Amino acid sequence: MCVCGKKYVTKAKKVVAYLLFTTQCATIFAMKGIIITNQYDHSTTQSKKVLRMTCELEQLGVEVTVLSACQAMAYLHQGNTTCPVDADFVLYFDKDKYNAQMLEQCGLRLFNSSSATELCDDKMLTHIALANCGIPMPTTISAPLCYVAGSQPSKEFLQKVEQTLGFPLVAKQCFGSFGEQVYLVNNREELLQTYTKLMAVPHIYQQFVAESRGKDMRVIVIGNKVVCGMIRYSDSDFRSNIERGGRATSVQVPQDIANMCEQASKVLGLDYCGIDVLLGEQPTICEVNSNAMFAAMESVTGVNVAKAYAQHIVNSVKNSK
Ligand SMILES: Nc1ncnc2c1ncn2[C@@H]1O[C@H](COP(=O)(O)OP(=O)(O)OP(=O)(O)O)[C@@H](O)[C@H]1O
Ligand SMILES: [Mg+2]
């Protein structure tokens, strides 16, 4: 009898053992799936996520092949897109929009789709896509893109940021994770320093939600339905990321936040995401992660996120046939 669905584990060794065990039970494969990982991401968290999803998909009768981006690299030849792989679906754990789009051109169904992944990878694109849909977000200004090497910071822009947002404010690079490219800017001098440092990269300035300092809610949404949530806290940093020392506790996601997250997931066209909600007087969407890790969420809430995602993938593929 197969044990994989009974209980999830966080220790890599145990997961490997479970995986070996499950290969013995999932003998009849009804579906073929490929998991594509980023060529350069060899992190343990990513490997664990791949193992968890492999395990749960196999339980549902999916034959899973794990490939690096290079092993599954589509390319253009004689004016046509050529793909080296075929399957009923691709679980795309990369963020490379080029390969994602070409794989879709070859008729592959990606989870998440290339357009959803692209929108979520860039924080400003996410905010723009969510705008005018009744979804609350902090006031956000995108820094003018700078294409001229050696340019001086624009005083006009800095004044605009200060007048609109006041201090402190938050600066973020459009591309980044784990809170690493997110900064708290306390005064005019720090603003000039930050802008000078970030001018050449796409970045945004955002209203600092003071009530949410060192605290936010991470919500997992699968198939446009909230699956679970946790509150993340930090005593030492305005960023609540677990990777920066934050702690987490399980939470029953309140209805208004659940509605907001489900709507955001629909607008962005996501199958799976982790949404960060800032807990101000009115909850606001901080960012949407299309490739959110789920190990911490599973251990804090006890919810089998991997199983829920695997089930969503299998149902979606079956329903599309
Ligand atoms: N406008 C804001 N006001 C208050 N706190 C904020 C604001 N924006 C971000 N934060 C804090 O900083 C953390 C990191 O910000 P954000 O989620 O945008 O960046 P990230 O690096 O992409 O994180 P992730 O690893 O979740 O992708 C948030 O979880 C939140 O605690
Ligand atoms: Mg975040």
C-alpha cells in the first residue's frame, strides 16, 4: 500500500524515501507530466518542492519526469518553434518567460501559464495588472526606466516620490525574492542614496504600511480558491519574510482577504500562487508569488499544499480533454 498521500514530511531524506516507495505503487500512469526547474537553482528548498510535487502527482497516476531548463529548452528553427519534450502538462518551476512562451507555442499546458508567471515575476507589472479591479494596494510609483549610462538622479522624480509617499517609504526592485531587494527609506538622504543605487534597474517606490511593520499574511490560492494562510512576524526587521528570520503561525483567512486574494488570482490568470497581504487598516496586496515555496506553510498549517496543487493540475488537464 502506498503511504505518500497519508502524511507529508519536510526532511529531504524522508521525502526521498517516500518517493522511492511511491514508484513501486504508481504503476499505471494515466497522464504524463514534466517538471521544469531553473537551470541554476540547485537550492534544497527547490529540490524539496520538486520531490513533494512528484510524490503527490504520482499518487494521482501521473508519470513525472523532472528536467532542467536546458533539457527542456524550446528553440526557433526555420521560423518555427521546436520543443524537445511532450507531455499532458508542464509544471513550470522556472520563471524564464521565453522558454515558457515557446513551450506553450508547441501546445503544452503550463502550470502556471507563461503570462501569469511573467506578470508575477515583475512586481510593477503585477500591480498594474491588478489595478482598476477594486483590489486594494499600497500607493505605488514606478521609477522611470533609465537607458542612458552615467545619468544623474532626477530631482523632479525624487520630489514627486517624497510628496506622494512621505517618509518612511518602501523601495523595491521589480525582480526579487526573500525580501532581499526590499528597502525601508527613512528620509531624503536615504532616498537619494537608494535611487542612485537602483537607477539602472527596474524598481518601485511604495507607501509604507506602518501597521503592518514586520507582519503580513501569506495566503496560498489554488484554482482561484484560498487553501490556507499564515501570519508571518518579525521582531527585528520591517520585512516579515521567514528567510529573514520571520516566524509564522497558522491563520483562518478572513473572508474579505480571501475574496481579495481569489480575485487577484483570477485577474492574473494563476493556477497556483502565494499572495502577501499587508495588514493595514484596510488589507492590501503586497505581492503575488507565482512560484511560492510551500514547505513552511505545510509545516505551520498542517495543510497538504502539494496534494491540493497536484489535484488541481490533474483535474484541469482531465477537464480540458
Ligand atoms: N509597502 C509595504 N509596507 C510595509 N511592509 C512592506 C511593504 N512592502 C513589503 N513589506 C514587507 O517586506 C516584505 C518583503 O516584501 P515583498 O513581499 O514585496 O518582497 P519579496 O522579496 O518579493 O518577498 P517574497 O520572498 O515573498 O517574494 C513583505 O513580506 C512585508 O513584510
Ligand atoms: Mg513577498
